[in-house]
Amino acid sequence: MARSFAKPHRLHVMNELNVTPMLDLCFCLLIIFMIATPVLEQTTNVNLPKAEKGSGKSPDTKQQYRFVAIARDGTFAIGGKSVTKDQLESEFGMIAKMPENDQPVVRIRGDASLPYQKIIDVMSMAKAKGLTKVGLDTEIR
């Protein structure tokens, strides 16, 4: 009788999924996003004084408006008439005394080169007087 020294042949059946390549891919994507995100945030360009044509809602023809202009040098004008800061504040007070349904919308038109803080100061002044209908005007590109 001859002896066979060969090992019996066994079939290997994989019952488990190898997730190592999937984990490698996930870590690689994570590293790419971690590197790319700060670069995207630094290149954001904001140009607030201009708006695309047709942006915002069209003005209501029944609604009245008061336009406050802030010139490049920081001077104020309301309705085309130059006013001081105190006069502007008293004008806001007179508008606030009107019934809310009759109050005109205050539209602030700030020069594009004006520091944003000046516009915020005028909005804060309007809010302090109790005005709730305040908007910012932009130029159509």
C-alpha cells in the first residue's frame, strides 16, 4: 500500500467582507476634505453693495418709502435733503409715532466705499426708535 504524503485539498470560502480598502478610501477622503475646506473658506469674495438684476422682491406700489442716503464722507440725507445725525434721529422718532400700518419703509442707501459700521449705526438708530420696516438698497449690476 502506497502512502500519499500530499495534504488533502481544502476549499477556502470567504464568509467575511474585507473592509480594509473601504476604510483606506474613507480616511483618504477625510484628509482631502480637511485640507481643502480652509482653502475654500479663504477665497470667498463678498461684494455687498451690488445685487444681481431681479434679486429681492419687487417694491409694493401701495407702500411708501423714506430714503436715507449716507454719502462717502459719512454725511446723511433723507428725501434728498441733507440732515445731521440728530435730525435723522428725530425723523426716525416721528416715523415711529405713526400708526404701524401707515409707517413708510426706511430704505438705507450707503455708498459702496463706506465702512459697513456706518450703515449698521443707522440701522441701530432706527431700531432704537422702534422702527421695524428698514431695508438696504443695492445697485443693480
